[in-house]
Amino acid sequence: MKHHSETTIHDIAKKLNISASTVSRALNNNPLISRKTSELIKKTAAEMGYRPNVLAANLRTKKTKTIGVIVPLINRHFFSSVISGIEDIAYQSGFTVTISQSNDLLEKESYIAHALFANRVDGLIISIGMETKEYSHLQLFSERGIPLVFFDRVVDEIEANKIVVDDFGGAFKATKHLVGQGCKRIAHIGGPLNLNIYRNRLGGYKAALEESGFEIDNSLVLQTSLTREDGANSAKQLLQLPDAPDAIFCANDTTALSAITHFKDIGKKVPEEIAIVGFSNEPFSEVVTPSISTIKQPGFQMGQKAAELLLNQINGFNAKQFETFVMPTELVVRESSRKLKDCPEAVN
Amino acid sequence: MKHHSETTIHDIAKKLNISASTVSRALNNNPLISRKTSELIKKTAAEMGYRPNVLAANLRTKKTKTIGVIVPLINRHFFSSVISGIEDIAYQSGFTVTISQSNDLLEKESYIAHALFANRVDGLIISIGMETKEYSHLQLFSERGIPLVFFDRVVDEIEANKIVVDDFGGAFKATKHLVGQGCKRIAHIGGPLNLNIYRNRLGGYKAALEESGFEIDNSLVLQTSLTREDGANSAKQLLQLPDAPDAIFCANDTTALSAITHFKDIGKKVPEEIAIVGFSNEPFSEVVTPSISTIKQPGFQMGQKAAELLLNQINGFNAKQFETFVMPTELVVRESSRKLKDCPEAVN
DNA sequence: TTGTAAGCGTTATCAT
DNA sequence: ATGATAACGCTTACAA
């Protein structure tokens, strides 16, 4: 059994003594073709093991029915939830989704973006990486009118539809909650400020403190890359302060966890001596001991929304101007911050 | 600023009064073209914002420099590690990787496989889903001579290169370890037996028991889908047995965790009253309380190996017959199974 | 209802 | 070192 080169519509046409265009039409369910020939064509196509060459069709139609997705890391629960939401909508509309991860590296993000562009994806959904401060690889899309939707980590400098979560509000709620639990000195382990999500989380933290009549002590505000190591180091650093904090609002769950682990190691009690709130509601936050209070983001819904917006643009239904959609956050109170018996599940 | 249709090599050729083939050659660094013209062409190409249409090139060359990857779930640590390994090798060789998840659904897996085929990926790396008992969507690749590499959850019925972990050995080590800790009645929460990884884990469990002089009690061997719910239900069920087990070897970490959570809820002590070992070394296993003993798999290396094998096939270096590579597993002993003070880190 | 022919943007084969 | 031309496999006016 040797490998023939793939059967094409011409092979089918020749076998049936008809024209390739008729075959093409039949295969695409063009109603002009008579039921009879159409069925015959489909039958022989199946017999001959015909597989359409989408590449050729795409080249001709200038459409690929494919949308590209770039996220920093696919194994973060939040991102994989968003991806599932995107797939949910895209597959329903007959689109294929091709997922890539940038690993928070600008070079890789740029490489992937160019590859997706070169492969003529119909649209791109992206959450940018930590390093991304330069956007030429994304302007490529916006300039050529290829639909582009940002989510979570968005770029202010590029006009596009954007889906973000209410980072400010989430941070505000988290901090207010700590205040409500009686914490007096609340620290913040934050992320890189070139990403607006971390700017907003910092902003929400500060606003909550101010509203509560607290002064902002800059020695309590740390800016890190939010890795596991950063969490432990920051915890250590904060404890060495002459006037150490009694609570920390962490900009992600990873640092919250490693801070807690550090405190456990040195025998400092969480939440009694120091209360912790994280951000993102990673699955581990629920199962570690103590379980971690955190801010929940509607990842799946964000993905759905992003895909809907993108598909609308692709289909030319983008009558309106670009918008930025802010999705609600939810405070999930768990052991790491519950100091009071009758703690309200959510503040505000 | 209106949107011109994309500039092509013909546009460049016209502008420079040369032929399109020369432009094509220059852009592909063909040494035949003189340094001078080559540079001129590249310069004007850049000025004109030329972006090669890979679709057209791929159609012509019948190569896409793209490899498809299908995994059940992208947010499982093991799978995302494998993906990172694949990307590591693929990007080095100038290949693009397009990732898809089947969600353990045969229908989606099949849809994706057909889409990847239609888009003419140069090769496919796949770990099949729980439902996959029928393989026509994969035979598509093997029959047409498109390189195909399986990893982890492989298909015996299809001849191809395969990378698996030593599931049998891992399960054997895990069970032996429990025996070594003094456990007398060791249960097993297993997975669907159409997947050979779960058959092998079951096999390793049984072999270890037999070698240790234990009888195999089928009431202690459960077959589940390994979800969180399955873990809790299985734990419940096992405790209700007249002669309840004092240890469980779980075929994944998810069920190990939910079993432990159940035991915590009802006040049964882990590992004192019941010892637990999981499988896969999910990140949460290290951070929960008690931390979960588990079997570590070399995901990243498996991905690298899979990509290497695939690229070799793509490049025609597949002189040898297909092989199955078995990667080593490692027992990681943590709190959930450590009953003895001087517990050896690994048995065997 | 079906056929003809051009064209999508490349690369590859022959020429020159 | 460069050019002309066909071809990759499909879709789509336009014709019939």
C-alpha cells in the first residue's frame, strides 16, 4: 500500500467526468448542485479518502476560520479558564482555536504573534507578558485591521476591544476586608507596574487604606515579579521591619502561598498574627492549610466575552467604537484572613 | 490611512523592476542572488511593510513548519510540562507549535485532529482522552504517512513512536513503599482501563502486593474516572468495608487529595490511620496539609523527547522501526504516607 | 444545473 | 545572477 499524493477535487472530478467546480460546490453544500450529483460526489469523495486542503481554500478566500490565542502561561488556572471560554464560543461558530504561551517572554510573544499573523489567523486574543513594554508585534494586527481583543493584561496604547477584571475593586475589597478583620498595618506584595492590572491592584489597595483613615506606608508596599521566591523574600523582608505588618494583601495567590509557607516555617500564626489575602483564586488556594482568602475572577466568562467580541469584529459587526469591559470580582474569604467569628463573606 | 491589500513579492518586484522570483530568492537568502540586489530587496520589502504569506508558501511547498499538539487538558501540570518540553525543541528548530485540548472528549479530539490534518501540520503529538476507544481520526495521520508521536496515553493499535512513563514501576514503588511503612491492607483507586497507563498502574500495584506476600482483595480495587468526586466517594466506600484499608494508592493526585480531604472532614488521621500515595506530582501535592506522597514523572523531558522523535520523522531520519520509550518515575515521599521516622526516600 | 478559467501568493523548473 | 512560467488545490465570477 503505497502513499498516493492526496486526492484533490480534480481527481474526483475526473473520476466522475464532471468539472472540479461542481465537486467544490457539492462539497460546500452549494444549493445549486442537484441533490443527486451532490450525493454522488460526496460518496465518491469519501471512497477516495478525500480530505480538503484547507490551506488552498484559505489562500483563495483569505479566511482561515482560525483564531489565535496568546497567554503568558497555559497552566495558570485563570488563563486556562479563559481559554476554555474562548473555545466554547469559537467551536460553536465553527472556528478553530490555536493556543500559544509566551512564558512571559517578549521575544517569544513577538515570535508567536508574527507566526500567527503570517499564518493569517482571522483574529487574535491576547493577554500580554510581564516583559511586554513594546508593542510593534501587536500593532501589526491593529494596523492591518485584523481583529484583536485584549484581556486581563491589556495595552492602553492600542485601540481595541478589551476585557479586564475589576482589579481596582477586587484589591479594594480585599484590603477593606482586612481592615474589617481588625488589621492595623496592611502590607502589599505587588507586581510589575508596567502591567495595568498590578497598577490597579495597588491603586485599590491604597484607596481602601485611605478610605479607612490609614496612612500609606511605602515601606509596606513591595514591588516584585510575583514568583514563589518573591513571596518568601517579601514575607521575610516585611517581618524585619521595625514596625512589622499584621496583614498582607498579595497581588497573586502564588506569593500569598509562599508567604504563608514562610510564616509556617518560622512559627508565625496565620491569620492570628498575620492575615493574608491573595488574588486569582488558584485551585490550590482552596486546599492548602490554612486555605487562602482570595479574589475570584470570572475567567470562563471573560473568555466567552472575548471570543464573542472577536467574532463580531471578524464578521464585520463592529459598528460601535471599541469598548473596555470590566468584569466583576468576588472576594472569597477563607482561613488565611478570617479572624472574626461572624465574618461577612464579602465586604462591599 | 486606508487598508491596502497586503503587499506581495510582485509588488516589490514591480517597484524595483525586477522579477518576483528574484524577490522570493532574496527574501529566502538564496546565495545565488547578489549581495547588492538582495539587500535592496530586503530594504524595500521592509519599507513596504511586506509580510510573507505563509499560507501560499505552505501550499506550494507542502510543508507548514508547524506541529500540532493535542492533550486532554492544558492546565494539568504534567501536560503543560510536556508542552513546554515540546516547545523547547520545536522552536529551536524553527517550528511553530499549535496546542489544543480535547477536554477528554472523543468528539472534540476528533474535530481537532481533523482540523490539524486539514491545515496540514507537519506532524502530531498526542496524548489521547479518556473516552478515546476508536482511532480513525488518528489513523488518518498514520495512514497518510504524517509523523505521529504518542505520549503518556498511547494507542497500542497504531504503530508509531511512543513515549510513556514507567507507570507499572511507579505504581510498584508506591505500593512497596506503603508496605514498607507497615500498611497491611492497601486499596487502589484506579482509572479507566481502556487507557493503558491505568492498566499499568493497576498492574504495578498488584505485582507489588503479590511480591510482598499479600493477597489481592478485589473489594479494595476501585475503578473510577479519577475526578475529585470519585476520590471522595471512593474514600467513603472503602471506609464502609467490613475490613477497611489502612492505605490507598491513588492513580492520580486529584483523587488522593479529595480522599485526604474527606478523611480530614471525618476526623480520620492521615497517615496514622490511613496512608495515601498519589500519582503525577501535581504542584498542589507539595503544598497541601498533609503534603501528598506521589510519583513524579519527567514531563518536560518527555516533551523534548517526543518533539525530537517527531522532528526526526519529519526530516526523514526515521531509519529505525518505531520504538516505545519508557521514562523513569520517581517516588516522592511526603507526609501523607510517612509513618516511620527513618523512611527511605525511595524504595527500589 | 454545470462548466470554463482566472486567481490567491508563493516556490521551483527551466531558460537565458 | 536573473527572468518567465507553471504549479500547489481551491473558490468564484462569468458563461453556457
